[in-house]
Amino acid sequence: MFCGRCGVSEIRIAMARKWMDEFLVHPHPELGREGDVCPFMSRSLSEGHAKLLPFDAREGLTALLALIGELRSELERRGESAGNRRAYLTSVIVPHGLPDDEIVALIARAHGELKGDFVERGLMLGEFWPRHDVAGLHNEAFRPLDSPLPLLAMRHMMLTDLAFLSGDHVDPEAQLTYLKHFRRLFGDTLTGSWPSRLESAEEAARRAYDSASI
């Protein structure tokens, strides 16, 4: 139960944490692969690497972009000394103060403006909200970004994020840009099947871009 004396921001953060505890850190029958919905979040939460911060959405887009910028810089600083724990560093913005549909529109604008910058820096910026219709990577019927309230999350990029930066769900021109940054960040360290997986993603992105340009 939520505290009757808590403010709206505290209640929203409690709702977000409850969803993370009950959904993200467990397997799901519709996920389409083994493991938790989010492979990194269980350790992130248990070791205290996840930060949930409120944001009054009535302050508007400029204030939200400023907060994202501050948290992005903080995340980069945290990552410098985190070593192998860098994968578990997460910051989640929990907006409040407006109807959810207005918050969703605000998050979508911020995400659209900043995702490219995040990828260039080796970071990921993810948006979540109720009835989010983006399909899962391993099961088109699964909706991994469907959350009980609008959220905006950021973390360091991992090799497995290749799947989120390429494919039919990403604009072909954006894919080429994202993959260029991915190669710059990881190209010299790729082993095993990763070089061929990256090359395949690049080739598919070029074909998709060429087809869209005809």
C-alpha cells in the first residue's frame, strides 16, 4: 500500500519501483527468450545502482531537457569509476504534475531530441508509458515498454544494445548513424560472433536506407 501522507511524487516513485520489482526483474512467458525482462535491472536494484528521481512535468520541456542533461553528465561521471559495475548504473526520471497523456507527449519529445546524442556518447535513453505499442525484439506480441506510468530511463550502452539500434523498428538513416557510433565505441573490442553481427546489421541498414531512398 502507498502512504496516505506521501506526496504525489513519492507515490509515483513508489509505483515505478513496484513495476520494476514485479516486471523488469523477472522472466515473462511472452518475452520470447530466457532470462529477466531486463537482464541488468535485478543487480542494479539490489546493489543500489538505480536512481529514481521525480520531475514536475508542469515545468515543461526545457526543464526536462536540462534535468536529462544533468543526469547524463552524472551517469558518465559515475561510469568512470564503476568498472564492470557500469552496466548496472541507471537513472530513471518519474514525472508527475500533469495528466499521463501530456507527460507521454513531453517524454516523447525529449526522447526524440536527445536519443542521438545519448547514442553518440555511448549511452541509452529509453521511454516507457502506458499502452506503449513498440513490440518486443523476440516476440511481436510482447510490449516491453508498456509501464503503468510514463518514465524516462538512461544507462550505459552494452553490446546487446545492438538489437535496439538496428532492425525494422528503427529508421534506416538513424540506424546508419547509431551503428557508426556503436562501431566506434565497441569495434576494437568485439570478439566471437559480434563482428559478424555488427556487419550484418550495417549491411541490412544500408539496404533499408537505399530502398527508402528510391
